[in-house]
Amino acid sequence: MSSKVMSTKVSSQLFLEPERYELKAAPVYHFDLDRRDFFKFLGAGLLVVSALKHAGAVQESGGARRRGADDSVPKEIDAWLHIGEDGTVTVYTGKVEVGQNIRTSLSQAVAEELHVPIDKIELVMGDTQLTPFDMGTFGSRTTPTMNLQLRKVAASARDLLIGLAATQWQTDPAHLVASDAKVTDTQTNRSVEYAALLKGQQLTQTLPAEDPLIPAANWRVAGQSAHKVDGRDFVTGRHRYPSDQTLPDMLHGKLLRPPSFGATLLSLDSQKAEQMGAVVVRDGNFVGVAAPSVALASSAVAAIHAEWKSDPQPSRKDLFDSLKKDTTEGKDPSGDGDSYETGSVDKALASADHHLQQTYTVSYIAHVPLEPRAALAKWDGDHVTVWTGTQRPFGVRGQLAEAFRIPEEKVRVLMPDTGSGYGGKHTGETAIEAARLARAAKRPVKVVWTREEEFTWAYFRPAGVIDVKSGVAADGAITAWEFHNYNSGSAGIRTYYEIPNQRIMFHEANSPLRQGSYRALAATANHFARESHMDELAHTLKLDPLEFRLKNLKNERLRAVFQAAAKRFGWGASKSTPGQGFGMGGGYEKLGNIATFAEVNVDRKSGEVKVVRVVSAFECGAIVNPDNLRSQIEGSNIQGLGGALFEAIEFENGKILNGRLSRYRVPRFSDVPALDTVLLDRKDLPSAGAGECPMIGMAPAIANAIFDATGQRLRSLPLVPNGLKLS
Amino acid sequence: MAAIHLSVNRHSYTVDADPQTSLLTVLRDHLDLTGSKYGCGEGQCGACTVLVDGKAQRSCITRLGTIGAKQITTIEGIAAADRLHPVQQAFLDEEAMQCAYCTSGMIMSAVSLLTVNRHPTHDEIVDFMEGNICRCGTYPRIVSAIQKAASVLAESPAAKGASR
């Protein structure tokens, strides 16, 4: 899939939703090390690998195997764990840490099953040379997949260690228990440390799929709040993010940016820049410099004289018209359910007691990761190594291989824990830029984007237009539902309300701006439209919005979160002030269920809208780390509040107009409402991720609360970029 | 270019840089003190916050030439040997971070706040910290951490001595 991404050059449309295109792709990893190489690299001890495929073959060799028995390692691996002779536990995963705290939650999972203190576990993450292939860290997939794999791997290692002790003591393993990195015989009370068991050993084990896992109800480490494993490095400033990386002899790189998207370079005079001592590279439309300091690199870029040819492009004022006009009509080519039809919508609409037809829109918004994109690249002959902040290190490896026409084996991408992503760091722009400059300069080069570059040359959450038509019976049962999303995406497009006649369609459009993944993707837009429309229907029928939702909702998990949030919120209580309003929104996304209730206050004079209080009820199966889960929900709510109230990218004719933090407002301390989070722990259900789902309820809850406060129905996100104009 | 002397974390340094260079660049690129972060370059996000003579300042918009004999303190300079500053400890205890890229700037602003206001109210914290952005949205935890640090500092012998 990396080739697909790479072939879309800077100005053209990016992959819209990586989930849709990428998660279906078979892993292309072909690991060509054998077990001797593993041990050469890792040192003696125990190695447990988790294989993705050929489960049957893997299970056959499930038992512990002594050295030399079989040197093959499964070709498709998604994680491995090594316990050294000194007892150190190292876990290798291609997942990456961007603040979602999986370095800690995955360590917890291993600690739980392996019975080793959490601080004795090291995670090696997102290094294309050392860790198994991984498609990327997105789509809230880490907890439901990697967490489970690592638990199985760790459980299997634990059982193997118990087996070793049983052999050593010639006793029944049933008497033996593992705890605190030791195996203990419960009958004799003797114990042996894992390290002692592994002295001089080279053992491999492939994951036996049938190994029983510890049920969530019996978790001791997992299921508890754990502090960030490397928190101290962050509060002392010691952690080195991608933009903090350095190498001896390193140069700093800067790019000459075109004046507008898609501009073509006509002529270039870089003589002055070269005289300043900078290395100047021109390669097609790519113009960059490398110099010993950022200041010199910046002055050199400023000294370049370039002429560009720009084509006229749509501006924000024409956006929604252009998206609806410029569509590739009908089904999405991937044909994976972006178009859904059941019953007969037209008939049901014709015979419904009440109808409603409305249009909702969402603007482009920016991820604004506080650490802008950064990369440090270094060539050794025809091999390139790049340290960069990306949610897809293996994808970036592919992009580099393609850009430089070299095999992937000659590219190594390392991902130091990064200053956030929110779906915004799936691509490898800075990696390619740094590598291109480093190749010319024959020295390592670091490229760190400025905030303006990050706002302009990354990609945006897609804008969109959503048309909804509905029909409802007098008793409140929805009979017809027609829902068209233009451009913003199909995540969360299907309705979870029980409606017999539905037509739901996603329409691809030609986006004037480069667009891509974003936390929760289109689920935010689709839930905003659906949950706003539900509120409008309830008011049309003069029904309580909660009662109306529950009447049309059978899904027990969703009902549970709506009811839990309503109870905590005190839904149905009367309002105490004139500008006060209450609203709700919720839904189902990425295996999680959320209901969000908001209280707003609208200043009748200034039109200022303040979200005063938010209650969220969230359920994502068995909870792994309650405190981190709360943190993810709070963070989602606060980030969702920005997109709901005021975030929007302004653009005109191929230029971004508000690409700075002084012009693009993101939530700050004073925007934060009182947040109250209800966690529903379903220990009987598999754990799901929580980085995305919680944000989808925010925009509709706020919009519905503003309606409740003022009687004004706002159908465009952001809702009140400049306050509310009271009519 | 000029040889400029400056004091950072109680160490004296001489850097060869244009006086117009930002303090942030000097810290990061000349002194390899990378705990202070670039976030916006216009003093809007607070990721680069350091203390200049004990007062929070955005190092990205502070010119090297304006420093003179003033004492610079960065995130690398507030812990006493292995003992974290109470604000650092409180951020850990309250888990007041996700990606933590904003954390050093948050901590430095908070240290500055607690120097001038030992017992800030919730609203005073929000008001003072408004210039620091946490894009992950850990604001409520940061407020709790600052409150916690304030109470720890109030209990410390130094604070009791000073308040007399």
C-alpha cells in the first residue's frame, strides 16, 4: 500500500481513509532471519514469536524446542519477546508511541501474563530493522490486536519457563506458579529466577494459539492504572523526540516552498545561496538547501530566486458547492459498504407522517500536532537510515524506497516516541526531504518543519457535505433514512438506529486541499449530522431527545452508555439560567460506544458560547488501564471541542490563509469544561481502543445544547468560530 | 557572529552566534539542551518556555542579544540532582501528559506561576497557563498537578520559612 501513498505527489489528493485501504491489505513482511540470527543479535535466552499466519504449522511446533531442532522462523510475525540470560525482557513491536500511552499499556499486558515487574520490561517500537512489520498505529487497533498478541506471547513464555523449572526439579508443573520473575514450587516453596532458568539457553517458541489467557476478571496488572513507564524522561526534558535527534556533522535542511498548491517551478537562480555556503538541491519541483545552522539554511532559501506557475483553485467560500459538483458519482471503487440500501426509502418517505430534510457541513481542520514533522537522515553508501515521527514507519520505509528507487532492505526507519499525531503523521514528507538533502550533502541532514509548513504542507481532515432525509411515524418510530456524505468519508456512516428503510451513500469528491486521516476520521462528521438530525426529529415530534433515541435503538451497549450518561448528567433537570442549554450525542465507532451530554452557556449579549460541563459514558470492553482511558476520553473531548466550536482552515486559490497558531484557534485551558467521565467496564468483552471513539459525541452534543439554549440550529462545523449571532 | 556569554542552569557558556538568534535555537542547537521545544515560533504555544531570572518567558521569541547577565533556567535545570522539582513530581503523579511534547513548557510556566503566587486558585491557574497549549488535551490534569505541587511546596520547610 505504500506505493499507493507515494504515487500521490504533494499537491494531489492523499488516501482518504487509511483504514479502508490499508487494514485489508495482507502484510507484506518477509522476514529472512533465522533463529540463529535472532540469538546473535539478541543474545541467548528465550525467544517467543507471534505468527500471523500458518497457524496450523505454527501450532505443530508449539512446544519448546532445543537448539538446532529447526532453524526456521515463521515468515509473518507481528511481535516477539525475548528474555535474556540476565532476565531482561525485551518486547519488539512495530507499533509506535505518539502519546496514546501504548508503551505503558502494552508493557502492562506483558507484565500481567509474564509475571514480571513492569519496570523490567523494555519495548522496542517502530524500528523497521528490529521490529516486525506493522501497517501502522491508527484506527484504534493497538489495544484489540497488539495488546492481545503480546499477552499471548507473554503467557506462552511464562508457561515455557514453568516447564523448564518442572524439568529441572523433576516435578509436576501443576504445582508451580510464576510470580515476580520467578517460578515457585507451591509444595516445597523453593523458587528459581527466570534468569537462572535461561542461563546458556537458546530457546524459541512460536505462539501456540490455544494458550489460555488470564481472563479480564482476574487481571492484576492489566486493568489497573499504571504510570507512564518512561514518565521521568518527559518531565525532565531528557526524552529525545524526532526533532531533538542529532548526529555528528549534521546539517539542517530547509525547503523552498511553492507560493501555492500544485505550482510548477519555471526557473531558479540559487547562485547567492550557494555562495553563502549552503548545499542547494533542485530535483524537479523539489528545491531545498542544507547548511550548518537553521539560520543559514533559512537565509539561503530566502536568497533563492524562483519563478513559479500557479493554476487557479477553489477557495473556501466555494468549497461546499465544489465538493457536491465535483464528485465521482455513486459507489466508492473499493466497494466495501460505502453504499448501503435496505427496504424502500422512497416509498417510506412518501408515506411517513413527518419528513425532515437537512444539510450539514464540516470544514477542513488541521491536526496541529505540537511537534511538527521532523526527520533526520543519514546515508551509508546506498543504505539510508531515517529517524522520524510517523504513525507508519514501515509505510515511510516504502515511500523512501520508492522515492530513491532502492529496495526496502536498504532503508531503515526508526520512530522515537513522538510529539503526537492524531492521524496526521501517516506520511513521510520530512523523511524524504531530509534523505534527499543528505544524499546531496553527503552528511546527515535534519529537517524540522515550521508551524506554518506543518499547517500548509501536511494534510487536513476532509471537509464534507452531508445531506439527510428522514421520515418518521407519529409515534416516533423512524421509518426512512437517506444519508449522503460528500467527501468527508465513510467512517461511522451507517446508522445504529433501527430503521427499516435506508439508503446510505458515500460520494468521493475532488478535494481542493490535500486530505487524509484524522483522529476518528469521518465518524465525527457523520455522527454530527446523524445526531443533530435525531435531535431535530425529536423536536419536530415534541419528544424528549433521549426518549426518542432509545425508542429507535436496540443495541444494548449503546443504550447502556446513553442511559449511564443521562443519569450522571441529570438529564431532564430544569434549566436555571436563560442562556443555559443541554444536549446529547453519541454512537458507535472503532468497537467503542460513547454517549456525550453537554451543557452550554450562551451569553445573550456577546454571543459567546461556553461549554460548561460535559458528561461522557464510554464502554470499550474490558478496561486495560482506567486512568489512561480517562485521559484518552478527556483528551478526545477537548480535541473534539476545538473542531466543534472554532477550528477551520481558511484557504483561497491554493494558499492557506490561517496557517499559524496566532490565526488558527485550538482549545486552551479556559475552553475546558468540567469533564465527568463514566467508564463502563465490560470484563466479558474484548478490549478495544479508545483514542478515537470518545470524540464523536462532542460536536452533536454541543450543537444540540446550543439549540436548546437559543432555539438556533447550527448545521456547520465549526459551529461558532466567531461567537453566535443571535437572531 | 559574536561570542556571547550566558548563564544557563547555573553554568556559564560562551556561544558564537548572531545576537538576533532566538534563545530557543541557542539552547537546542548550540548547547544541546533539547528539553525546550519548538511549537510555533511566535510565542503562541508555550512549548519553548524557560525561566529568565525566574520568570516564564517564550524562548522562541527571545533574542540571544537581550539576555545579558540574566539567569536562564530550563527544564533540565530544575531538579536537584536525582530529586525532581515538586512540579515535575506532580506532573508524574497526576499523569498530566500524553505525548508530553508540551510538558517541559507547562512545567516551566507552572514553576514561574508558583513563584509569584503560592496558592493559585483554579481560575488563576487557568489564566496564567492560557498561553501554553496541550494539543492532547490533558489540561484538567495539568491544573490538578499544579494544585498538587502548590500544596507540596506549601508544606516544604523552605516555603514555611519564607512565609514567616
